[in-house]
Amino acid sequence: MAQPASGLERLGDDREDRAIPMVSVEKDNAYQLREHLHRKVVESAHADPFKACFLHFLGLSKDAPSSFDFPALSLYHRCAISGLGVLNETVSSPDVSRLLGQAAKIDSTPRPWVSDVFGVMAVKWLVGRMNDARIAREFENWISGFLAQQAGGDHLNLFEKDIAAYVLSGESSIYAGACVPLFLHYRTIRRIDDHQNRMALIGRFMGEFRAQAQGGASTALLSLMVYVFDQVNQDVAAVPPKGWSLDDLLEFLEHIPVGLKRWTWEDAGRTRGAEPVKWPVENEYHVQNLLYFLLGPIFNDIADEVNLQPVGQKNPRIDLYLPSLHTIIEVKYRKDVKKSFQALIGEIAEDASLYRADAKYKDARIVSILWDCTRATQEHAKFKEGVLKIDGIDGCVVTNAPSTMN
């Protein structure tokens, strides 16, 4: 008779050691909770090869996994670790086929992988990298012997069932929670291009993450939670900086002229022996730099010169992008009267249509800002009215060059 699976063999399903202590209810700060959970998973993973490799795979461990005797591990263990792709050691195609030919139970005793969705997911990745149709069929037949039954029962929690759904169905999966689809998005396994959908998932995920303060989750799941939390903070803030909305951004941009009153444009040096200094703004790039300077301290996720997907022979590029507001800032520059307002409106309309051709930005908000060296204030109201009629434009700001500039 086969021996029951040990905690070591069951890889991600560490139900025997899953008693990660409950966090004090005072730890309601998400960042404090993140640090607490990270310390706990590092401590728990130290002596377990798969958990240690999983942490390394997620980028949550700075150190390489502790040395262990890879050939001495069980075949399932070796295949799962190989699926993570963090070690030089791997397994042969015959060994993978041998694992996939094994039954889910021996003498009514479940094999280690039956309740271990994290390890099975890693085996799926290994099979995918092998690019062998025969082994892919063997994998599908292997998981059909246990995974759907496990996912339909009460043994797995909501997140583990979502992982099982991904392993079973891949692209067509429907997920009950937010953590797993976000994990797959950030690993570029299954991208979520719709921004509103992703933001909704992020909002739900933060609730799921805070619920981990109550304890009880496995080390592998907590590792996944910490990874997604880190990615969310790198990608897009759960709320705009300092609670800013689009209206706040537009109001800020409208008030830029107040600061331009002190723009350096000297006819004579301000200190003894100094040459006069002038800060010219001569093109769109200078205006972009000025806006980056003003907005960077507020929106630390600001990006500039963002290249989008080509549209035929066109290679569109965003001037400035604020991910936390999912807002594009389109910069225009009117050097002299040769550049008509009609032409500017046409350029803005074309740019907006090109931006929306990219799936990632099709629902982004667009704000146009014009730097007008001609200071043709009598034309600005009509210009803004025209720009705001363009489909997809959410704001238009016109800033005159300081009157001190010649």
C-alpha cells in the first residue's frame, strides 16, 4: 500500500502546516499586513524545496533556493519544480510521461497531487514548455482523473478552485475570486486588457488580501497573494494618488499659468556678473517635460513616450500616461499662426482614434493640452469646444506661453 503523502510531497497544499498565525486586528494597514505575510511565507518555505522555488519564481525571495538533492525528490516533486523554471535541473520527457501515466489513487489512497493545485499548475507549465502534443494529451488525461472532482467538492477553497479552473480550461475559465485572474494577468499568461475590468478586480482583490489577516491560508496561496499585492502597487494604484479624480487633474492643469508668472526670462542677470537667463519652450517635447516635472511628484506611476501597437504604417505613441487615472495626456504646441487651430483639431482627432485602436487604451480617458505661443485667447473657447466634440476626448486645456517670452 502506498504511504500517505507527506507535507513535503504535497508541495503547495501544506494543510498540515498551514496554521499561519492570525494577524492582530490592529494590522489593518495593507502594507503592514503585506510585510507580516511575507515574513511568514519566507519562514514557512525555508525547509521545503517547492515552496522555496515558488517564492523565487514569484520574485519574493532575493536568495536562490537553498541547496537540496534534486534527484532524490519524488518524480512529482521534480516535475513540479521543473515547471517553475527557476533551477538548472530538469526532467526528461520519459520521466514526465511516467508521472502522467500514474493513477490518482493507489489502494484508495490519493496520490500527492490530487489535492495540490499549485504543484499541478506547475506541471501544466512544464508540459506547455515541452511543446509535445503527445505529452499534452497525457496531461489532459492525467488531470481528468482527479482535478474536476476536487474542484467540484468542498476540499479546495475558492482560490484553489480558481487555479483548478485555469488548469482545466485555460483561456475559457471563469473565476470566482480576483487573486488568480490578476496573478495570471501579471504573469502574462492571460492578460486583462479591459482597464475597467482590471480595476474592478483590483478592488475585490484588496478585500481578499485583507481577509488573510484572519489566518488559515496555505503558504503557497499567501505567496500568491503577496505577489499580486506587489504587482498591483507597481502597475496601478488601487485609488488615484491623494484621491485625485479627472476633474482634479483638469483643475490642476488649468492653473498652470499661475506658476508661469515666475517663469525665468531675464533681460539682465539677477546676480552680479551673471548673464541673463531665459528658459525657452520651443516644442512639444519641452511642454511634455514641463508637465512631467509638475505631475511626477503627484503621480509616481507617470509614463512618457509610450509606444502602442502599430496601426498599419502608423506607429502611435502616447505623450504622457497616468495609469492610476487611466488617462492619456496629449500635448500640442502652437509656435506661430502658420499652425491653424483647424489643423490642431484634426491632429487631436487622429491621435485619439489611433490610441483607441490599442486594446489596452480603448477605454482610456484622453486630455488634450495646448501650449499657445501666439496667445490667441480669442480663439481658445471655440478651439476647446471643437476638441471636446471629438469622440473619446474628456478634457481640453489651453495654456498661453508667458507674456514675457518674445
